[in-house]
Amino acid sequence: MNAVKDLILKMADDSLIIGHRSSEWTGLGPILEEDIAFSSMAQDKIGHALALYGILHEQFGELEADQLAFNRKESKFRCCHFAELPIGEYDFSLMRHFLFDHAEAIRYEMLSSSSFAPLAQLARKIKGEIKYHVLHANSWILRLGRGTEESRHRMQSSLNFCMPYALGIFEKNEAESDLITEGIFAGEEHLRILWEEQIWKQIDQAGLQFPNVPEKKVHMGGRSGRHTVHLHMLLEELSQVFRMEQGVEW
């Protein structure tokens, strides 16, 4: 069961961290519509994390969600490096949103038929929410990719920068073969193949070029607890109130 726990934990940590990053656009969006959109998607992502931490607590006896989210050292987190990066300029955050949420949509579609019932049940619920995240990302990638020369250049530059990090989403662990054998999850390699096929179509329609990234350039390590400096700073901010008032019920 360790393989299932690892899978759920990395999904939950991804959702928590990228949800927090998306929330940082609240009040800063380039237009009011996007301010609201990123805030709403952040709420969804943190809700997904809560549900996944709940499965870990109920099915495997792990700590409750608040403890898992706010009271772990960074080396215990299993999020990918891509989720940790600061929000940067809007073009970066939008491209991260596009690449990450396409992977999430496919992952939850795959997990909706998982042999691990609690995860399959949750996946069938969450995939409906993420569908709208993907539609939002697609519309903006298409609009800006086909927009002005500057907007197209900025989106291509962001895509080139993001891709080595995005490929780190699919970092495998040693026990993945158990997930495949037991019908729990078809594996990160299969997910990556489906993801590349799906995003290539959208990138092509937007008039952008799909970057070629050598495997040695892919940012790995997050799944084994080796993180960027950005995660440390994010966790300090995220857990500040919790650590000041531990044991308090609001």
C-alpha cells in the first residue's frame, strides 16, 4: 500500500502548493476576470488537496489534513518543482496553469477507473471540476498565441521555460510497477504520452512551437523530497499562523 500512499501524497502536495501559488494572483490579475478565475481555481485546488489528505488519514492512518499541510518539513513534501515556482509574470502563470491542468485532467480521468475505490470515487468528482480549468487555459493560450507579435513571443518564451519543469510532473518512483500491476494507476510514462499528444494539439492551434527538451534538462527530485529554495519560503508563509497558534480551533 505504500505505492498508493505515495501517489496520493504527491497529488495532494501538488494541489496544495500550486493552489497556494494561484491564490497569490488574488488582487493582482491583469483584468478582473482573471483575478476571479485564478482565485476560484486556487480554491478548487486546495479543496482537492484537502480531499486527498482526507483519504490518507481515513484509509492509511496518516495525520489529519491540517497537520499534513502545515506541519511537515519541506523534505517530506512530494510536490514537483513546477508547482513550487513563484507566480512570476502572468504569461508564466498562465502557461503553468495550461501544462499542469492538462496533466491533472488526464490523471484524474485515468484514476476514475482505479481499482482503489476511494481514489476512483474522488477522481470521478474532481475530473468534472478540472475540465473547466482546462477550458479556461486553452482559451487564453489560443487567444494570446494568435494575438499580437508580443503576446505570441511571450507565450512561446514561457512555454520554452516551463517545459523542463512540466516534464518533472511525471517523475516516477520505485513502486510504480505495483500501481500498474494492481490496476490502481497506469503509470507516469503512460500519462506523459497522453499529455504530450493532448497539449501538442492545443499548442499547434495557438501557433506555438512544441519545445524539444533533453531528458537531462528535466527538473526532477521533488517526488523524493529534494526541492527548490522557493518551497521553503512558501511553506514558511503558508504555515505561519498554524505554527503560531498550534492546537487552536477556529
